[in-house]
Amino acid sequence: MSDVRHVLVLPDRDAAEEAAEALGERFDLDEVPRIVRDALAGEDDAEDAQWLVVLRDEQELLDPEALDAFVGEWDGWREEP
């Protein structure tokens, strides 16, 4: 079993929450995606943060291209592992 994770980067908390909810509807996930706030380096302002949606994909069943298209709907992107 591998420890493959997909990290989706979203511009704000609302987008991250919406995307995390929609992921469960669009993809067959075994667990709820985790939402994490990632403050940009050197930024003190709470507005200057990215929101991450972290998905574990131990079976490597999620298609990276499908995730790219999905997160693009919220003006986000998928980080390469």
C-alpha cells in the first residue's frame, strides 16, 4: 500500500469547503478530504493564505487529470507530488 496524496490548492476557504464537499459527490472517496489553511511565507495578513484540500489515494484510483479539471472549476490547481 502506498501513501499517495493529492493536494488541491484553492484561493479561499469557501472554495475549499465547496470543493471538498463536491469531491465526495463526483469521485468515489473512502474518506472525507481534509481542509488545511496554508499561510503564504512572510505574510501576516489572514487574507494572504491558500487553502488546501488533501486527499489520500492509497489505491491510486484518482485520475490526476480529472482532479486538475475539477479543481480548475474553483480557480485552483493540483500540486504535483
